[in-house]
Amino acid sequence: MKYAYPVHYDWSAQEIIDVTKFFKGIEQAYEKGIERQELMKLYRRFKEIVPSKVEEKKLCDEFEQVSGYSSYRTIQKAKASSPGDIIKMER
């Protein structure tokens, strides 16, 4: 995919890397599937960087606009799944 991930340039380099990893995890859920535990680990780190629900929604909406992938629906599916499940999303 050729698009830019939504990030804030006042974040540290590691925070930008970790937020990018979260969005790549969302991509993976749509493209081939991702283990629930791995996705939830990425999401927990994302929430450490972006604790505000408003900011989370803004970033996830920006990502969905450029990618077509819904972070919200993916995380809701992961939360409703059991440990060990593979999260595979349909467009």
C-alpha cells in the first residue's frame, strides 16, 4: 500500500515506530490475519502513546480514509475473540 500513516511529529522516534506497527497490524488483519494476542499487544502500546479516545478516533479515522481499513471494527472483533484466535477481517 502506498499511503502515509497518521502520526504526530512531536512523538519520539520509538513512539512513531510503535504507532506505525499498530496500523500495520490492522493492515495484516485485513490482508492475511493476525494473532489476537499480537494485535492486542500492539493496541495496548498504541493506547500508551494515544490515551485520549478523541485523539485515537481522529488517528484511526485518518488511517481508515487512506487505507479503507477500520481500526475500530478490528479491535472490537479482537476484544470479542478468545486468546489464540486469528483475527481476519473482511472489507
